[in-house]
Amino acid sequence: MRPGYVMTRLAQAALVLWAAWTLSFVVLYLLPGDPVRILASGGLENPDLDPARLAQLRADLGFDRPIALQYLTHLADALQGDLGRSITSGQPVVEVIARAIPVTLPLALASLAVAVPVALTIGLLANAVRARWAAELAFSTPALIVSVPTFWLGLVLLQLFSFRWHLFPAASTDSLAGLVLPAVTLGLPNGAILGQVFARSLSQTLAEPYVQVAIAKGLRRSRVIVAHALRNALIPTLTVLGLVVGNTLAGSVIVETVFARPGLGRLIARAVTVQDIPVVQGAVLLGAVVFVLTTLVVDLLYPLIDPRIAHTAPAGTRS
Amino acid sequence: MTEHKPLLEITGLSVGYPSAPRPAVEHLSLRVEPGQVAALVGQSGSGKSTTATAVLRQLPPEARITAGAIRLDGLDLTQLSETRMCGVRGKHVALVPQDPGSSLNPVKRVGEQVAEVLRRHCRADRRSAARQAVELLDRMGLDDPGRRARQYPHELSGGMRQRVLIAQAVATQPRLILADEPTSALDATAQKAILDLLDTIVRTSGAGLLLITHDLAVAAERSDTVYVLHAGRVVESGATDDVFAEPRHAHTRELLASVPDPQAPVRAPAPGSGAPLLTVTGLSKQYRTGWRTPGPPAVDAVDLVAGRGQTTAVVGESGSGKTTLARMVLRLTEATAGEIDFAGLDVRAVRGRELRAFRRRAQIVYQNPYSSLDPRFTVGQIVYEPFRALPARQRPDPTEVVPDLLTRVGLEHALVTRRPRQLSGGQRQRVAIARAIATQPDLLVLDEAVSALDVSVQAQVLRLLRQLQDELGLTYLFISHDIAVVRQMAHHVLVMRAGRVVEAGPAAQLLDTPRHPYTRALLDAVPRGRRRGTATTEDRRTPAR
């Protein structure tokens, strides 16, 4: 790997973050609805609002200045690590987000701990089992799992495991047991997507000439799969794993709502409904950072798995 | 012959697929003796590879061995359990596969892949297996074997990879080696080296070799006995010298007649032609390998003149820059330096409408007729497609031009509604040629256009190409690694190596009195299949016994 490659990737990352921030700014301003009015209404449908008070509030929050100026001021602040204050609570966005991360991070990691074994099981069942029906079943499970809506899956799990059998708590953010159901809800669909890609990729790899040669060397099937097919099949799977990790934040919106966990997902859901622009932008920025980091990690992992991929060209070496 | 057990004896083998009306292999019997080479020859689809995979018991799950026995030293392999067969594969029967490019695991070092067999079958521990692997690579003639063993397949050339695969096959000193088209993906020089190596192994180890090939010249030069396979049946067999000296079956004679004759006279230049159509000066292509680091040039200052109505052949091994050169001439790849003049047109500078007009005048036929035709199009749509680049009112009537084009390339009109997968390889390549001549181009680039075809089909397509050239006055840029084929087509030859032209000249002069040592090496490496009547007693190999 060359320093030029790392520099290019960092420049790309900065560009992605800026684009995500700008795009979210533009979209939020184009949305119909007035954040100041929502704020002042205090949640009422059609409250009587004093126009003078609204104007005062607008000026206080800086919403009365030209949009270009607002954009540049916010951008300058963001570059210094100041993402502004939440319109609703008045707390700094950085603090609000920092408080939510410790709730969501364990959930994200636990969901991966569910997704990866699920994916491996699906892939291996689909290819290593001799019984035709078992393989067919393994190939079709991902479609079944993915087609189940996440919130419904969460509710069913809650219904069965918490309310009927009392195996896991329904809502608990500080115990490991409380993490199980949300992690399964979030991890199962991700595992299914990963498993689908892994199963297909493994079966394609098993049809490659070098696998036939490996069999002709007298290797047993388990060895052929583990020593020859697995690593080659991992490359497309890793690409999808990167996307899945990046998407965990989006998935947490539903899961944290269902399981009443005060994490990033809940924060985003609430901020969007009340048009708390600084908080939404902070969350978008965080999502972009997560994506940029995972793609970078995935790209750095490729050459470790496949020696043919070397980071020598400035860009476009990603397969 | 005294009563003895052959090393491999296949008797009455039949292999069928439930979906196919006819068995892939039918009542096939053959023998391989220790220390000898038996060749199994035939066209693609004749059942050669099915036979090899049946011996290894690696047929696809839907295939069935419906009759017959495969005995290795008297042991019937068809009756073994899968577990016992695992102990036979790689230990007693080894495979040298067809395509060295895809037959090695791309993510494992080659040394590990060789060592793996030793660890599986010879109870070698990790360190001694690694050491033995290096020794084997050394014996296979790889330079600096210690370093090679630590390299990955993509860092080796095709010939080197095939040496690794052979090392892997012979590591356990197997009694039978199955070589399935071991050299068909290699150029002439690498082919000769690999065949020599296999020869030596058979002579010194006493292993038997079943050599599967579509190339009769290779079979004639390298085998003791030969089996000619046609549509799943052995139509003729016997001592190689006898079969090739006096072929009895019509199919054998047909196959032999299509082998390009390495001594055939070259083509006389077409009368009244030769004014330059394409003039290439100092053309280079350099790919960047790093941020600003230029890599070694893929094509390095090549000069070329293609005379109107003539064939200019570019010969060289894979990676010599032939295809890059052709793609630059067609503006499919941008050159980094040099000039391309096409009948007064500066090809490197044309843009937009002019470029599209140029594309109609310069067409290409690719090597692989399986991937260069859209599988969803019918033959009629494929052939008519070039006209769709024209404005609607200038397009000709498909019912007129399509039958005309199909007739020109010798295809029946009934094929017009077929799709590529319903055609044979030769038919597909004819469709590709029809598409290429549809817009009445001046220049046709033939990029290994007959390399993927069986010899007999190859001969027919070459005949068609010569005929079209005479009728339409086409100028060919003929890219090939196969000198024997070039001899049948070329008026003018360029020999390329590592991006540079090492020798160029009229075909007769260059092919009969080559001056550059590399050209001589290429010519010497061509297998001289002892064709009927031309063989002398001296050049026949005495069977090793």
C-alpha cells in the first residue's frame, strides 16, 4: 500500500462527509413545515401562536438570516466540531449524540454477532450438505427472512419471549439479557442478506476449475470447502458486510423504537418528526462517518484476502 | 502380445446425462500401459473430457455411468466408495488440467498448493512438504523455485503455472496421469516445453499418461497409441504411427486433412492490391501502475503497414501486446503515443460523427464466439444490429440484407431465428463474421478469431475468410499466437514480443527464412504432426518400452 492511496482515500472521505452534510441541509430546508412553529407549538395541533414571539424565536435561532449565510455559518461551525444545539432541548448536538452512542453501539455489535453466524450457517448448509432438500431450504430461507418486516419481527419476538415465556426482558438498556431480542431483530435480516450473498458466492466458487483440481488432488470435501472455496467466496460477502454494517444505524431506528431503547435510532426518529435540523444533520454526519470507515476497512481487508487486489492505483481498484 | 494387466483399462464405458438424448460416451474401451502415452483425440463435445472425469469419478452429479468398468491395476474405480476414491485421486491418478489460468487457487501460494498433496497422501509434515514442494518446482524447471513457491498464481506466466500444476500432479508419484488438453491455453514455445516435460516424467517414472487433446499434431508427435473419439464412440484406435500413416475411418481422415500443414506454401499476394490502407507509426501504449508511475509499455513504438486487400498477421505469445495493438487501431483503447493513418484519416484524432463513420469502416471479430454474441438476440438481430447505428431512413431492409449476409458466410437462412446457444462454435463465429462485414468495412481485425475452434471447423472458417477477402477486397489485421494458422492466411507478418516488433516482413520470407532467433524459436516449437505421406522414419519416436 502506498501513502498516495491513503491520501486519496482520506480526501474522498472528506468529500463524502461534506456532501452528506450539505445534502441533509438542503433537504431539510426544502421540507414543508416550519421548525420554529413546531417548536413553539409544544406538540399541540393548532395552537394560537403570537407572531411576535415566533419572530423573536426565529431571530434567536438564526432562521431569519439568508439561507446561504446560514449554510456557511453552520459549515464553519461544523468544521470546528460544533454541530450546533438541538432546537428542542437546547443541548449541544455533539453531547446528545454522544449520550446515544453507548446505547446503540452494543446493539450494533450484538446484531453483527447474530448476523455473521446466521450467514455462515446459511452459506454452508446451502453448499456443504448432501441432502438436496436441506440445500434448497438453505437457499430459500434468506428471501423468507428478509420479507418479514423488522418491526413485526420485533413485536413477535417480544410477544413470545418476553410476555409469554418471560425469557428476556422487554425493555432494558443496562443488562445483557435486554440486548438479546433487539440484536436478533436487527441481526436476523442482515444475516439473511449476508447469507444469501455468501451461499451464492460459495456455490459459484465450488464450480471453479481450481476447486475441481482440488478435488482431483484427493482432498476431502470439508477440506476443499474450508481451504479452497471459503476464502474465495468471502470477497463478495465482505463487500455486503460493509454495507450491512453501514446500514445498522438505519435499522436501529425501527428496532430502538420497538424496544424503547434511547439510542441513536430513537434520537433520529424524534429529531426528524420535529424537524430538529441540527440533530438530524449530526446523525446524518455520523452515518456518513460510519459508512466511510467501514468501506475503508473493507477495502483494506480485500488485499489480505485476495493477493490479486493490491492498492497501487490511485482509485478504482475496488472490485 | 503376452497376457498382462494394463495400467488403466476402460471397458465398455457409457456415460449419460438424463437431459441429453444420446450418451456422452458410449461403449468406450481403452488401455494405458505403464511408461507409455495414450492419446485420446476428438473434437469438442466428442466425450474426451467426460472420459477423464469419469476416471477420476468427478462427473457432475446428474451424469450417470450406465455401463462398463474402469480398472486401475485391476481395481474397478466405478465400484469404489467415495471415501476410498478420495484416497485414489491425487495419489494413484493425477490430473493435469486444461486451463492453467483458472486451475490454481488464486489466493494460495503455489508452493502451499503443491505441498498440500504431499501432506494429504504422503504423511509429510508442514515443513518437509514445503521443502519437497520447492524441490518439485525445481525439477519441473522453474527458475528460482524457492521464491516461486512463495508467489501467487497471478504472478506466474501460463507456462509456469502449468509447471506448478504438473508438479502438483506428479508429487505423489502417481501411476496414471490424466492430462486434459494440457497445452491448449499456451503459446507454441510454452506448449513444446510442457509436452517435453510430460514426456520426461513418463519415461523416467514409468507412469502412464492419458493425453487428451483436440490437436492431432500434438497426438501424432507425443503418443504411442491413439484413440480417435467421435460423438462419444471410439471410431479408430491403434499404434499412433499406424493410425496416422494409414487412417481407416473417414472421421480420422477428415481430422487429419484439416491439420494446418507447417510446410504449406504461403498465400500469393492478391493481384492489383497492396496500396497501404492502414499505416501505424511509433504506436505505444503505457498503462499507469501507480499515482504517477508509468508501467512497462504494453506496446512499444510499433510500426505497421497493412496493404489494401491483404492480410497482415501479428504473431506473438499471450501478453506480447497483440490485442492492445489491435484495440488501439480500432480506437477501442487510447494510444499513449504514435500515429494511426487509415486511408488519410488521423484515427487518433477523430471524434463524434467521424469516429462513428470510422467504426463502420473498421470492424472486429473476437476470439470467443460464446461471449461476443448477445445470448438474447437472434441470429437475424445480431447480423442486422450494425445498421441500427444509422439514421432510421438510411437503414436497409432487413429481409434483404440479412439473408444476403448469411449466404455470404455460408449459413443457412433457416438459422435466422436461432439464438447463439443453439449454434455450434463454427456457426457462431460465422455469425460474428457476418456482423462484422455487414457495414461493408475496409478493415477487419481478426483477434484470434479461429483459436477457439476445432481444427476441422478452423479450416472451414479460414477458407471462408480467404474467400471473403478475395470477393470483397477486405484488408485483414490477423492477430494470432498460432504460426500454422498464420501461414494459411498471411501476406505479411509481424512478430511481437513484450510489446515490440522483433521481426517483420513478407510471409514467405519471414516464415521460411526467419532471421530473429525468437521467430525461429516460435517456428521450431510448432508440433510437426506427421501428416499422411509426409512422415519419415527418422522423425518417428520409438515407443519407450
